[in-house]
Amino acid sequence: MWVMVAGVAGAQQAGGGAGPGSVPGIDGPLVCPVTAAKEPAANAAETARAAALPRPTVESARKTAEMEAADPTVLVAAEPMENFGVARYRVRDYGECMGNEGCYWKDMDAQFKRAEAALTADLAKHGKGEKLALVLDIDETTLSSYCELKREDYGYVSEMFNAWVVTPEAAMGIPGTLRLFKQAKAAGLAVFFLSGRPEEQRAATERNLRAAGYEGWAGVLLRDAEEKKMATGLYKASERRKLVAAGYILAMSVGDQWSDLTGEPKAEVSVKVPNPFGYLP
């Protein structure tokens, strides 16, 4: 028996539901559901006002800084770090595939196409009697939190984020991950989802995985009370060790954070997918 371990994080465009064998690629941002019902009424007018303002760009911010700094009457401060507001413009441009920052969705899809080819090559090295495992992370690898991150202005507000991921709106599967999942299933691999999410989110996580098209996995690995005290990299490495102890060969590991991939045992192939929105040590 072959085994694939997958995590939860992903995205699909509006109307992106796809039947077996027809999982599309993606070359632009997904269309987010309307979340006005979750937004306090007091903030609705401000949200509408902000949306009507001219859209600031990274380039306009740079030009303003250069022009003003050239004025000999201006005392220019040392600013060794990029302005955080401008950094958010860059993240937004990348996520929405606008300006000169590239396109997150195209880069994500391209990396999964590389992963598909790498999985095919790796499986060719093994016999059908071997127990092979592919490890994927969860958030921003199998299910996408893009719509919530966008609503939080690309910040991370834990209470808002954790309230959102357990809602049906969070069932947004990344097309490339779903292709990889279907490829593995067709080849006879079992699939495990390995996530840093807490055990308390199991029911909602499994529901959203199924709603996003992931059916027939072998397990969903979430943190229990003791594992919450562990650093993410140590926790995920320990879960991979359990799979190896159970007789599995780790063929591939996929995640959006380096902490999804580091530590021993490592997979035969590790795949880092892009995530410009956050860093998890």
C-alpha cells in the first residue's frame, strides 16, 4: 500500500468545484464570499469609504518618498526597514495579481505542477508493495485562508482567524493540492493531513476538507493538549516519525512554512510552496 500525507490549506476560484479527474489550474485570485454579515454595522460605512478611495500602489509610495527626500529643506530620517503599510500593498498586489509584484496563484500552481512531476518520478523508484507517504501541511497548502487574511488587511488576528477557519466559508481548496491528492489516490496512495490546528477544530476541518473535494484520506493529524506546547517544527517532525515507525516511507512532504518541512525524518522530496502572508517558526 502506498500512502500520501497531506495538510490543509488552499484556494479555488468562484464556481471552482470540479469533479474527479477535472481539477483545474488557477491563474488569478479566488473570488471571496461576501462577509458583510460578519462585519459590525459600525464598520460597514468605513469599509465602503475605504473601498472608494484611490488605490495606493507600491510604486506611488516609492515615488513620493524619492521626490520628498530630494527636497533640500527636508531632514530625512534613517529608515532601515520597509514601511509596513507599503509592504501590505506589495502583499495585496501579489495576492490579487496586480502591479509588478507577480501573481501568488500562478506561482502556487506552478509549484504544484513541479510537485506532481516529482511525485511521479519518486513513485517510479518504488515497488507497489511498499508503504509510501506524502506529507502536506494544512493552512495555505491544502485549504486557503486568503479571504480571511484579506479581510484582516493581511495581518493575523488570532481570534478572527480561528473563528473563520471553522466556518463553511473556509472550505476553499487549492486546485494544485487537489490535483496532487487525486494523483496520489489514483496511484493507490493513502492520504494523511498533517496540521498545526488544534484537536478542537477536527469536526470543522474534516467537514471543510470534504466540501473542498478531498475524500478518502487515511487520517487527519491535529495537535492534542500536550502537542500544543511544542514548537511547530518539532511537532510535525514527531508526527512524521510516528508514520515511519508505522512502516511508511516518506516520499514527499509539502508545506507553506519551513517548519512544515524541517527536522528528522525528512521526506525523499520536500516541497516548499509560497506564502507571502505570514511566517510560522
